[in-house]
Amino acid sequence: MVVKVNKRFSNLSNTYNIYNPTTLTTFTTIITNRKMTPLENEINAVKKELVSMWILVQSQLNKAKEAMVQFDKDLAREVLIKEKRVNSFELKIDRDVENVFALYCPVAVDLRFLLAALKINTNLERVGDIAAGIALYVVESSVNFDVKNLESTSLLRMYEEAVNIFIDTRTAFEKEDTVLARSIFKRDDVLDAVNDNAPIAIAEVIKKDIKSIPEALYMLSIIRKLERVGDQAKNMAEEIIFYVEAKIMKHHESGNRLLEGEE
């Protein structure tokens, strides 16, 4: 029998042979009845706040997409108004993490989690800014976004993949799933490919109809913003791996490329 044991309970697992059926019940009872420490309560509270902020930002992305496709200026304005909630979330989480540092002086996995939480908090706020930026384009634009152009430039496919990556990064955070977190790095290549091809795709849109220049420029800007959603998701995935496995992944990909002789 294999039992996955949280790092915080490693001392107990050393004391009790959890592979022995006789002591497994005793060990399980201890874990079940064990009261959480004040530090663990604070860390769980921070984690819940981050998940709530994650869900809010995800909603902002979805509403910005709907506003773009439906050319719904009222919905776009709603996204802009709710951006203030995202900013408030960021400030509150920053304060809460700082209080935990001041009161408990965390170490090891707790320290890594809180350091990661601060960075993830910033990443989420930036994605919120991106959603608000897309909504602002909808408000400012005087022409509808042609769905055919959104499809021909792969903008819709890119938007859907960006949201999916964002959702899976949250799942990896909640479940402390570093395998899922690592998958984000490869999936971001899809967004990069659309972004790299954007100038050619946008040029084709303009060639078909010279009057579509304003719309085309907005679409190009949205593609650029969605590429940054992927970058922020990668940054958050790196932080998840850091606090769970104590491995620093920052610049890991670029380092590998240099070793392979790429510029």
C-alpha cells in the first residue's frame, strides 16, 4: 500500500510505519484528528483568497471575450468596473502575506508557498489588466469585430487556449500538481505561434478590405495581449513547482535553448 503524505506530516510518518496495516489506522486517526496550527490556518486562508482572485480574473477574461465577439460595450464596461475588485484583491493578499511573515516567521515549504503567493498574486493582477485592456478596445472601437476575421487570424482559437491554460494553472495550484504545471510550458507554444504569425494574418485581413485597418489593428493588439496571458501562466506554473518541489524553474527554458546553441 502506498500512502501520499503531506510534507508537514513527514515526522509523524517516520514515527509510525504507515506501510504496516496495524499502525496505518493509528496514523490515519492522528492525521484526521490533528488540529491545524495558526500558521497552517493562515496559509490556507491565503490559498483560498488566491483561488477566489483566480476565478474572478478568469471571469474577466471570459467576459472580455464575449464582449469582443458580441461587440457588447455594456459588458466591456462591466469588465472595466470590476478591474477595481481585482486590484483590491491584490492589495489584500499582499497585506495578508506580509502579516503572516511578520507574525510566524515561516520556513521551508510554508516560506516557499508565501513567496510564491506574492508572485502569483502579481501575475493574476497583470492578467486582470490584460482582460481590462481587451474590454477597453471594445469600448473604444467604432466597428464590430468580424467573426470571420477573428477566426482567420486564429484569434478565437488563441483566446480559448489562453483561458484553458489559465484554468489549468489554477487546477495545478489547488492540487499542487507539478506535472500539470509543467505541461503549461509546452502549451504556451500554441499562443506563441499565433502571435508570431499575427503580422502576416493581419496583413491578409487588410488586403481583403482596406477599410478594416482599425479593426485589424485592434485584433493585433488583442493577440499581443493574449500572448502575455500565456507568459503570466508560465510564471505562475514556475512558482507552483518552486513551492511544491523546491526547484527554481525561472529562465530554465531559455537556458536549455542556449545550451542547444539557439540564439
